Amino acid sequence: MAKPKRRYICQACGSVTHRWQGQCADCGEWNTLAEEAPETVFSAKHDLSSGGRPIIFEALDAPGEVLKRRSTGLAEFDRALGGGLVPGSAVLMGGDPGIGKSTLLLQAAAKIALGGASSVYISGEEAAGQVRMRADRLGLAGAPISLASATSVRDILTTLSGMVPPALLVIDSIQTMHSDQIEGAPGTVSQVRASAFELIRYAKENGVALVLVGHVTKDGSIAGPRVLEHMVDVVMSFEGERSHQYRILRSIKNRFGPVDEIGVFAMEGQGLAEVGNPSMLFLSGRESPVPGSAVFPAIEGTRPVLVEVQALIVRLQSGATPRRAVVGWDSGRLAMLLAVLEARCGLNFSSAEVYLNVAGGYRLADPAADLAVAAALVSALADKPLAADAVWFGEVSLAGEIRPVAHSSIRLRESAKLGFGRAFGPSDANGGESATRFTGLGLLPNLVDRIVGHA
Ligand code: TYD
Ligand code: MG
């Protein structure tokens, strides 16, 4: 009998090889290949053209069901979902450990239960007692949630199929689940995929809104199974700095709604509070406008993030060589921008030290940051603060033109959402239907006139 071939699956992208390698040949990740048992072939019948049940075709314009959404009881959560949870759909919620995923979902489960619908919360990571303690702390101990600690998908589905399907089913987390259909430890790609598949099938057949919590790796992808992202209807990520209070809930994929909506929360002593006016997030550190500070609506991958760029200019008395120090941006790009500001706008930085910092430890790679950096530099040089409600974006060419960049409408929408009323950018940027008032600047000297001319 032939020896079954060894199989190694990349835990990041799911690609399969038969030889172990240090680096995945498909996605380039290191140390992600793990051996998994071969997939069982269930049937000897290879011809698939007979023996199946007929499927029924429908017209595209057939009267379908209207999507009925269920509110999570948290407006910011609903907003990020595109209006609420859709029954019979699966949501994957990713985020760093400790960011607040369990807290958010416990709060949503409690709100739904208090609203009279049933919600089931299954934790594979914590004992029921621990979840109860968290509920106490959140002031939700009275909510009629069905709570359990379990990791066997068979136990979970056996139990659920013996009861009225709940409106919401939370599985915290999918990496702790185990299906006995497949060999392997919980958390491997095969296990995660098999467990998710069974749970999603249950949810679709029973009209249950399913939320799967997924751990995230350092690089921000949902750990192991990127394959999982294809299986679910909605992929969300819960982001923030653990040392800071604010959390942003974003949808990365959404079969039922837009993907550029965000929900904003603050982690407080009693759980997550919704931040109705998220512009506070940025204004809290900027109480009065300071010269040299500009806000840039960045796009990280497909996701918008508002970032503060800070510049400081120190005039030197002596003829010493002035320093240029940059944190969070390319120093070559700063040198280029300073040269363009000197050559095209007649500004003089040559006898001044220039410090540039991107707040919050962000690293900007987006060329659209040029205009925000230029605005921060000019503002610092002129010692005039920029308008507190303005954002700046656009690429600057060597000729001093402000060039169009991608995703201007997403940048503007995000800016509007975060409370910024004015945006400055390339002349032909598409403002879309944003609430932010957009002004095209065209050439870099116009930026200087605007900052130096108008206080
Ligand atoms: P948790 O929801 O357990 O995170 P995750 O499920 O994403 O790993 O949240 C953990 C952190 O949140 C923990 O460090 C403590 C903090 N926290 C609060 O600050 N206030 C609260 O009311 C709760 C429940 C948690
Ligand atoms: Mg958790």
C-alpha cells in the first residue's frame, strides 16, 4: 500500500505542500507550515454527474426576502455592520488579544437578550464563571443569556438542535473549537475550517446570526485561517492600542453593506461605551490648535485611519548643520518635500532644524501624506496653527503640483464621520457625497498662501 503523502498546510494562507519549508511559497510568511492529516475521501464515486439532488434555478428579479436586520443594541456596532446583524449570516470578529472582543460581544448578546430575543454565548477560552464575572462588572448579570463553556462543535450543535434556534450565537473563539470529523488540534487550519463550516451551516439553516471570534496575528490578519474570511459573510476587525482607551470597529468585508463604515468605542471601567462624536478621539490631545499639527486621512490597506502629523522647526543661530529627524515617515521623502517647498514656494528651511513625527506610533507609507506633511511644515515655519477641523491629503510632485491620489471619497467620508468639516487636497479629487467641505489646492504655493495668508 502506498504510504500516505505528508501534507503541510500554511497556517496563514491555507496553501498545501508536501514538503516542509521554512517559508510559505505562496504567501511568503515564515514558519507557518504545519503538518496536518490528509483529507479523507468520503466516496469512491468520482463521477459527480449523477446521484445528486436537482437544484432549483431562480430569476434574478424574483421576489426575494427583504434583509431583516437585528439591532445589536449598540448603535456603533450596528453602524459598522451596515445596519445590524442579518439572520442566517456569519460574522468573523478579529482583533488583538485583550482589545475587547469578548466584552463587546457579551454586551451585544446581553442587549439582544434584554430585548426579548434569545442569545447564546459559548466561550471556549473562559469558564462560565469568568464570563459571569465579566457580566457582573458590566452590570449585565441580569440579562437572560444562555451561557456555556464548550469547545466541541458536536456538543454545541447537538445541544442547539434540541432547542429553538437563538437569534444570536457567539462562539468565542473559533480557534478553540474542535470538530471530531477531522483530525488535528484545535486552532489548525483544518480544524478551524471544519468547525466554522459546521457552525455556519447550522446558522444558515436556522436563521441564526452567528458571530465567530478570531485571533489575530502580529501582521493584523486573522490568525491561521485566512481561508475563514472566504467562508463568512462579514469580516470585522476590532482595533486600538491596548494602552489607550479608544477602539475602532471596522468591517473589512461585508456581503450586506458598505465596508467603510466604522464604529467607535471607549473601553471604560464598565465595558465599552459608544463614542457618539469620535472627533473627540483626536481633539482630546489637541485642545487648542498648535502650529505644526496637521491631520491626514490615511488609507491603511483598504482601511481609512486618521493620523496626526506633527512638525517642529527650530531656527539655528549659528552656522551648525541643522538636524532633520523623522519618526513614522520616510526621511528621503521629507528631504524631497523640503526641497520642493524651498524651490517652488520660496520658503527657507536651510538654517533650521526640522523634526517630523507621526502621532500614535503610526508608520505612514501612503504618498498622499505629502500634503499633510507640507501643511504641518508650513504651519510650523509660519508659526500659525491650521484650522482644527481640517484634513489634508495629496501627493506632491517635484514641480510642486498637488497630484490626485486614490480613495479620496473614502478619505472624505471617514473625515466626515470623525467630525472634520474641511478637507484640502488635489484639485480634481472626487469629493463624492461627503459632509466634509472639500477645497482643491492645485499647486503647492496655494497651500502656503492659505496657511500664511489666513490665520
Ligand atoms: P476582552 O473583552 O477580554 O478582550 P478580548 O476578548 O478581545 O481578548 O477585554 C479585555 C480587556 O478589557 C482587559 O484587559 C480589561 C479590559 N476591560 C475594561 O477595561 N473594562 C471592562 O469593563 C472590561 C470587561 C474589560
Ligand atoms: Mg476574549
